Amino acid sequence: MSNSQRNSFISSLSRRSLLKAGAAAAVLGSSGSLASRAFAAGYPERNIDVIVPTREGGGADRNLRAFTAIWKKYLDTNFEPGFYPGASGRVGYEVYMGKYEPDAYSLIFGNMGPEVLNWVVKEPSFNIDDYIYWGRVDTDPGCLFIGSESKLQTLDDIIAEGKKRKLNVGTSRLAHPASIGMLALAEHTGIEVTLIPLSGGKKTVAGAVTGEVDFSVLTSGTVAAAGDAVKTLLVFNDKNVLGEALDNAPTMNEVYGTNLPPMLSSRAFGIHKAAVDKHPDRFEMLQSTFRKVFDDPEYKASVLKAKGHWEYVNYGGVEECAKFKQAMLELGAKYKSYLTGS
Amino acid sequence: METSFAFFTDLFLHSLSLWWVIIPSIFLGFIVGAIPGFSAANTIIILLPFTLVMDVEVGLVFMVALYCASRMGAGIPAILVNIPGTAGAAATPLDGYPMVKKGQGQMALSISFTSSTLGGLLTTVIALLSMPLLARVGFYMHSVEMVVVMLFGISLIATIASKDTLKGLIAGFFGLMIGSIGADHVYATPRGTMGFLELYDGVPLIPALVGLFAISEAFMVIEGESILSEHSRDRLQTGTWHQTLEGVRITLKRWWHVAWTSLIGLVIGVTPGAGAAIAAFVAYQQSRAFSKTPELYGTGHPEGLIAPESANNGVTAGTLIPLLVLGIPGGATAAIMLVVMQYQGVNTGPRLFMERPELGYGIFMAMFTTYLLMAFTILPLSRYMSRVTLVSTTFMSPLIIGFTLIGSFVPREYMFDMYLAFAFGILGYIARKTGYHVAAILIGVILGPLLEQYMLVALQKSDGDFLTLFSSPLGNILWVALVASLILPAFMKHRQRRRKSVFAEGEG
Amino acid sequence: MASTQDSDEKRQLGGELIIPVLALGFTLYYIATVVDSPWSAQLNAFMVGSVLILLVLIFFAVAARALWRGEASLGMSNLIEPYHILPKRLGFIALSLGYLIVIQWLGFTLTTFVFMAASMLLLGGGRRPILCLVSATIMAAVALVVFVILFQKRFPKGPVEYLVQALS
């Protein structure tokens, strides 16, 4: 390290910088919003609970914070996240459907891909039509990637090897859009694979990097974050919107001329169906303010600041969400025997 | 990349200049480590908004110091009141608590702090010097090898069961069975969950830990005025700095023991996904296997305390290696560090050491400095902290129950986890009263699910062929080592006995 | 106290049988839940469950032999002894259980206080009541500040929590 480098490094670490940072954080935390108040008979008159079926500090948490930080300006209320992780999201949904009143003062912030596939594997205790997704925030496609030191370096390598032997493919879990994408690829190319659930994104990346599995499939955001340790070969979407960050990998439809629907993790707000029926005005208010967030330049700044991918931000309303939920249910039904082992 | 002596000296002096971040972080980490249910990981998550606005270096140093200190802090309740607040400290009470009961609380803390510090310092230095090499460990430790590593830990059940083999094995296998509760790792079929969604992800560890160890103990100790005997009370009350110094002396004398058990921690820590609990149990098992006095383990034997404490602090350095060198986090705390580094635009993986070597190596240097500063700030406290055990059980037992029930709620915030801790408390009480070893149950609960997970990956990869477990050269070496560590102690004992009898005959 | 001495000599198997019976019952239940499942879900039931069942059956056989020979009894006193502590212990266990039930209504802080105070008074036989109350108050206050106010943990709410909420 050169002297000048060292000096700048040391000077950047003054005690003052810490104090300043602390003060900035405090200001950030306390700054409320003073935006205009709107219709819907005083709604909302208190905070809105957001049930998150994954753990605090995870991707959904960061995503939600970035979004609600802007949304609260328009809805003029605060959002209170409640984290109920467990059983691949089941606990959160059960809590939301079972313990929260359908009065539009509580929402669920879920992932429409894997969580809907869950219902195919095993039905929840409530009717899955009793809640709807209505506000899509982002879409993150699944992708296929190798560890940088893998013996199989290209798609052709993989296909050729896959015709010789059964390949071991890591995935975060079976009931996941990326796994479905892999099954579709294997079906199309006639290779044999065993999907090996490695419990979570971290371990799935590690599995490919360390050679535990031949390669892995996963939500692409996590893969892009792994940097040079991995190399993406294929994206299960219409387009590789991240480009360079995913090694300019082509999509499956481009390479094989298939017609595979996008295999997405897709975060969206959901609400009790009964709340929509009982309080259409409140629901309307939620929707209209939600829509405004996407056009707010502050939202883009907040996503970029949290090192999220703006390319993945993708507004969707009731219709798009319903279509997606339906597509997932159909795909799940098609591969049900593989997903449940029965 | 310039990694000369001067570079490291510079780095060391620089991290010393960050004492104003490190020392407060040490105390914070120490406290959260001592609270059951809290961990470095969830404290860092709570403080994330602050960490993100700090300068990246300060933020990382803060997290590293908190992480190391919390590991050390977790040893305190584990030793003093038999409450291991995290899975990493689960092996610590095995010999730590019996020492306390003998009135050697101060010494036990001193041994724990000294071996944690030494283990931490040593593994940090090794990590600094051989990082690229160590990062390769993960490339060889795959599911097959990890199955054997798990068995090292699980074989402790047999060791613990040595007094009453049948009952010990029943306790251990019952634990393994309880550990099998939850959705299966492949198809997510719920098994043995009694209909509770809260059990889908398996039995949560903190309620099991505090229930089996602490709550059952709280129901037991009300039989006496204090958890200490009359004699031990006097011993502790009249204790001076002597016990602390004695602890330091005992540990320093066994420096070799500290060295190799902390290395076990380092290697297990480097393996992505493995954790402090495995390291602590494996180190304890190995320590006992190669001991000349294995029968003393579990009765308050210093080596039985040194092994898990050195090992779980070795893990601390280990988990950061795959994060920094490969860009893949080895554990929960490392994963949050990754978030912070990404947020600040710092690349992890090979590029980190090319672009910002002072940061890559700096993190380990900060860790080194933290351990060094801890030796001076924490060690002197052991004399005062050990006094906790003098509190009458009238106050102690309700405190333990309240504290642990709250602690079991904290990680997931489910009332269910409090009920579970209570249920485990009753189970632990019955087990203790009727001669079943709670530690054997606990090892099963902690290591059982991990064994199953690795076993399933290995079997899935080979289409269900059990012979795959013997298909890797490294795996086979580990198998031989496992068998040797199980047979050797018995063999040595037998030979010793024979030699003695021959000697006796010769004399007679 | 001839009878006590007599039972001291004999192995008290009643208590010792609880864990094996629980283990056996649970294993059988566990196996029942995976009968129709894929092999990956059954692996542990076979690997662990079968060994556990075998161990328990051996234990039963050993126990039966001891009973047959009159070396053991089905007594449970080892679980309960010493008898003079029994009322306190049962009371303490009941209070702990009560804590978990009442917390839903009284909320975290108040229940913690009541539990602490009640069990300290119970275990101390009513001695030093002021000290008990003060300790319980301190513990509840610390718990409130650390877990509810500082870390905002979702403990059940009661009058104290609502008051704090209203004040803040």
C-alpha cells in the first residue's frame, strides 16, 4: 500500500466521521413525512402492519424498507413490518390470514414465485383465493450458473456431460421458479439432472463454487451479488436485463427457441380478499398511492443506494399479479410429482 | 499485492488506533453474547442502519469486534449458570459448570477468556498468513466429508454415555430423533411436527438449549441455598486474584491444547455452512479422545473447557475467510458483513485483495487487535462476574427461568418457542433426576439435523448409494481418524492397565 | 424409616422408564408421519428410529429382568425427592407455567414482575419480602427497557406496554 493510499485510508476513519454518521442515521430514522392527505374517509388513521414471511435483515426486508420509505409519503402513514419467518414462508401467511383483521390495515409482503409454488406442494390451512396479490414491486429471474473453477465452463459442456451422466444441480429448494426452469431445460435438451436442495441462496452459491454440485440454479440477484466467484450461463427470462452483472448470459428462449414463461421471484404486496370487498375505497387508495412510488425519483435513488437492481423494479397491479399467481399454480401442477417426490 | 512485514505492522498500528471503535464494541458484544437468544448476527441487523452510514472500515471493524466479543460473552452464562445462550457455547458448560459448582467460577471464567483469546489470536494470525490456502478447504470438504465430521461430534454421545451406556445411548438417540423433527430437506414433507408450523424448520436451537440445560437446572438447584456447596462458597468468597491468575497459568501451560483445538475450529469455520457448535463438540470429543485422563472430563476438567472455547473462537476467524477470499459468506454474521460491503461498493472475493488489500487484511488485523484488547479489558472482570454464583437460589432460579424464557422468545418472536423451552425444561428435569445425560440429548438435537442434511446431499448425489460415503480419499482418511479416535483411548487404557498389572506382578 | 431404606436399596425404575417410554412413543409417532413420504423424508426414521427402538426394547428387557428378580421397583421417588422441597418445586413449576399463560393477558412486563415476585417469595418462604419485590421490579424494568423499548421485540402487550406506547 502506498503512503498516500494509507493516509487517505486513515483520514477517512476519523472519530468525527462516526459521529456524523450516527447523527445522519438518527435524522434518517426520525424524519417523518408531511405529504398531503387524501380521500377515503380518513383512511389510514393508524399505521399499517406489513407481514413479511421471511427473516429480518433479509432481501425482502431491505426491499420493503426502500419501498415503504417512499410510499409513506403518499399514504401519509407509517408501515410497521412484522417478520414471521419459517416453513418457507408458510408461517407468515398463516399468521396474516389467521390473526389479522381484513380491514386494509395489514398487508403481506411476499414472494409470488416460491411462495405460490408452496401451496402446490402442500395446501395451507386457508383458501388460497382468500388473499390476492395486488402490488408487484420487482421481478427477479432465475438463472443457471457455475463456479468460476468448474470443469463445465459453457452450456455446451453441460449438455454434453449431461448426456453422459446424471448431473447434480444445486438449488435453494425444489419448489422454486429457478428449479422449474432447470427442469424445463433438462426436459428440452434431454439431459438428466438431480436437483439438490442446499437450503438457501448462500449455500447454493457455495455449492457451485466449491464443487459440491456440478452447477446451480438460483434467483439472479443473489448470483450477481456473488461477483467473480461464479459465472452465469443462462437466464430464465425474456431478456437478461442485468447484462454485464450476469456475464451477458443469454436467455433460455434465445438459445433453444423455447417458449418458457419467465421464471421469476417476484415480490409483491398482498391483501385479504375480504378487505378488498369490504373496503373498496381503502383498497383504491392503497393502489393509487402505491403506483406513485414508481415514478418518484427518490425511489430509484433509494433502490440504488441499497445496492438493489433498478432493472428489476417492475410495477404490476392486480391483473398482472393474478396472472402470475395462476401461471405459478399451473407450472407447479405440471411438475407436482417431481416437487413432492410422489 | 504487497504483504511484507512492514505492511502488517502498519496495519496493526492502524487497527490499534481504532481502539475507540473496538472497545465499546467489545463491551456491547460481550453483553449481547451473554444474553441468551441474542447473537452478534441479530444485534448487527438491529444496528444495520448505523453500520451502513459509517465509513466502511469503521463499520467492518465494529462488526468484527462485536462478533468476537459476543462469542466470548456467550461463555459466561454457559459457565456460571449453565445457560449456553448460543449453539456455539453448547459444549462449554460440560466442564465449565462443574468447575463453578466446585467454587472455581473465577478460574473457569479466566480459563475460558484466556483460551478464547489465545485461540482467537492464533487462528487470526494463521488466517492472515495462509488465507488463500485455507480458502481451499471448502473445495475439499463436501457433503461426504462433512458427514464424517458430524459423526466426530455425535460420537461424543457414546463417550458421555460411558457411565451407563444404555441410558446414555437412549438419551443421545432420543435427541437425534427430536432433531429430526421438521420438513424434510428435499421435498419439504413435515415430519413429527405434531401439526405445529413453528416446527417445520426443525426444533429451534435456543429453546432446546436453554430448556435442557438451564430451566431444568433451575428446577433442580432449589434443593439447596446456593448452586454452590458450603465449602465452594467459602472458597469463592475468600477468593482473590489468585484464581484468575491460576486460570491464566493453567491455560498457558496447555498452550499446545489451545493451539490444536482452535485449529479444529478454524478448519470447520472455513467450511461454508458448518458452524461453531460442530467445532466445539468435535474439539471436545478430540480433546477427550487424546487425553491421558479422559475420565476427568465432565467433572470440571480444565481441558474440557479449553477445547470448546478455543475452538469456537477459532471458528470466528474461519467464517470470514470464504467471505473475503471467495465472496461466499460462511455464516450468518459473515452474510451481514457481505451486505454492508456490497452496500459500500466493496468487492469481495479475489478482487478485494487486489483492489483494497488494506481492507481485506485489515479485517483480520482488527480481529487480532480485538482479541488483544479483550485480554486486558475482560479478563480482570472474571473475579467480579463469578460472584453471581453466590446469589441465593431463591433469587437465582426465578431469574434463570425469566431470563431464559425471554431469551427463547427473542430470535423468532414466537410464543411457541417459550412453551417449547418450558417443555424441554421439564424433559431435562426428568432426564437429570433419572440419570439420563442432558448433554447427550442436546448433541443429538443440535448435530442430528446437520448430519441428516449432509447425508441427504451425499446420497442424492449418488442416487442413494450408501457406498458413496466411502468414495472420497479425504473422507476415508477422516473415517480412519474417527475410528482411531474412538478405539485408541480404550486401547491405551487397556494397555496402561496391563502395564500396571505387569508392573505390580513384577513387584510382587 | 425402614421402608425408605428399603426403597433406597432397590433401583427405582419407575422414573427411569419415563424417558424410554417417551422416546418410544415419539419414535412410533414420527414413523407414522413419514410412512407415506418419499425416501429422503424416511431416512432418519430408519437410521435413528430403528436403533432407538432397539435400545429402548433392550432397556425394557433389562428392567423386566431386574423387576423379576426383585432388584428393582417401579417406584418414582428418585424423580420427586427430596420430599420436603416438593411443594416448593411444584409451586415453582406451576408459576413458570402460569407465566407462559398469563403473559397473553397481563402483557410481558407485568407478568414478568408478578412471576419474579411470586416465585422469589415462594422459594424464600416469604422471607425478605421487600428485597423480593425490589428485585422483581428491577428485573421487569430492565426487561421492559431492553427488550420492548430498545430492541422492540414483539412480546405480548399489557397495561405497562400500552402505557409506554402512549407516552412515547
